[in-house]
Amino acid sequence: MMRWIVTAAGFALLAAAAHQEAALKDLMPKGMVIGVALNQRQFEGGDAAAGDIITRHFNQISPENVLKPQPTHPAADRYTFDAADRYVQFGVDRRMQVIGHTLVWHSQTGAWVFQGTDGKPADRETLLARMRDHIHTVVGRYKGKIHGWDVVNEAIEEDGSLRKSPWQVGIGDDYIARAFEFAREADPGAELYYNDFNLEMPAKRAGVIKLVRDLQARKVRIDGIGNQAHWRLETPTLEEIDTSLVELHATGLKVMYTELDVNLLPNTPRGADPAVANPYANGLPDDVQRQLARRYADVFRVFLKHRDAVTRVTFWGLSDADSWLNRGRMNYPLLWDRQRQPKPAFAAVVDALRNAR
Ligand code: XIL
């Protein structure tokens, strides 16, 4: 009897160890890489525990912030590449697929970019010249090292129209095509992507597909659509994810999940009762932990069902301690916990990957 108990306990331990053993990248189907967005401490060696997990489990990296316009190009005559160089080197050293994020965006872009003389907004020619200079300099610097670029980020509104970003207002609708052309000139070997969120919403997705079709009709090079995938437990539904994937892929482009995480906290207004806004301040209840695991298994099963369309899945951060979704609260959106231990969601993803093999 005693023997049985020991054996069962031993088996449970072995099973847990087996999950820890499994490297995500070795379980991915052929043609689909698995990645994570890195913060500066992680690629600069200041967080060895994270560095080990990243090296072991992932074959692709994205830069959480260091390759955005503001950090690389803080002033018209000044580029700063120290951090970005180390990010790229981290991936090159480990033979990972290194992604660039992002070149043209309305956010995290120096205010100087959009300013003209006498406090007026910059005119079309000035903006195009700045965009060209930025793209040529940044993409050119990492030519042959960065596999693919999010050339334009978040250019479509929820209703499917073009966002009235300072780029669009200053240059006109063709700013997107121009950005892709500049990127192709700067590194003809790099893949070029359009990246956005909420692509499970039909109106927004239709706007993105229209944009892609328009670029294709004009013979502008574009290789993939990045679906950010900042999701929640219940939304979008699996059906919506599936439908969206199929429609995006029907453009002929690669589909990527570029910023995957699962937000467990409610959308509450500023100043809301902390009991409502921050319900898991003292830990995540077991049942929610299980729901998160099931959610991750479910979405991975959708990706795996469409393995011919999906070329990449990237988590937006490594562990719950690293996630941008905390913002003063306690969130639990990723596969590793704050102590860098794999969560049940990690085991669930491993199982989903194994079962699909
Ligand atoms: C976020 C980073 O995670 C934060 O650290 C930063 O403060 C703001 O930007 N969509 C994107 C990413 O394309 O670049 C954003 O990253 C998250 C939303």
C-alpha cells in the first residue's frame, strides 16, 4: 500500500519534471517559431534567471521597447543604438529569429518628428524625408540580422478607417505604402509586417485586409500580418480567433501572433475600488489559474489547427513580473509566475503542443 502511494507521488513529480524539461521551441510544429518580448535587463544579462528560460524555451525574440522610434531616434540629429545593438546581439548569439518593432507608429515617437518650423506641424515632404531617414538608418544598421520588421503599427481604427495619426494627417494615406517601400529599400532581405490589435473585430479586420489588398495591388512588398493578441479569458472567442486567422491568411500573407498575453484584470476606470480593480493583489485563486491554463491550451489549439498559416507566436513578456499589464496592479497574463516558476498554463501549452504532434 505504502509503495503505491510513493509510486503515485513519484509519478506526479516525474510528470511535473517532464513539463519543466520540455522546451517549448522543440515542441512547435515545423515552420512556426515561438518567441518572447525582451526588456532591457533580460538581454543585457541583468536578469540571469530570465535569460536562462528565454534561451532554453524560445527561438525568436522581439524588443519590448528598445527599437521603437523614440528610444532609437530621440532627436533629429541623434540616433541611440546601444541598447538595440545588445538586443540584436542577444538573439544573434543564440541563433534566434530577431524581430524589429517598430518603425512607424503614432506612439513612443519623439514629438520632434511631427514638428515643423514656427511651431507648425511638419509638412508632407519633411515628414517623408524624416521617415525615410529613420527607416533607412535603423533597418540598414541591422540588415541581415533582423529577420522581420513591424513596419507600421496600429494604423487602423476600430471602425476600419485609417487612424488620423500625425503620419496620416501630415503625409496622407500613402504614408503606409511609403514606409513599406523605404523598408524594402533598406533591407530587401527582411520580411515586412503590418501589426495591429483587435483584429478579431470584423470592422477593424476588414480595414486591415483592405489596407493589405491595396498594398498588394500597388505591388508594395508586405509579407505578414501581426495580430497582437492582447486577449482576455473570454474574449475574443475561439471562433472569432479562428475566423480572423482564416480571413487574414486569405490575403496570402503569413499570420503571426506578435504580442500574446491574457489580461485577467477588469477594465476599470481610474480611481475604482481596489477590491474591484485589483482583485488578485494577494495571489491568483486556483480556479482562475485553471481557467488561464485552459485559455492558453485553447488558443494554442487554434494556432496548431492552422499551422500552415501561422508562422510565429510571441508572448509579450516572459513572466508575470515582467508584464506591461501590471501597471500598478497584480496581473497574471503569462506562462511563468513572479518567481519565474512555470504556471499550470505552461504545462497546458506543453500538452497542447505534444498532442498536436
Ligand atoms: C508596450 C510596452 O510593453 C510597454 O513597456 C510600454 O510602456 C508601452 O508599450 N502594442 C504594441 C507594443 O505594439 O509596442 C506595446 O508595448 C503594447 C501594445
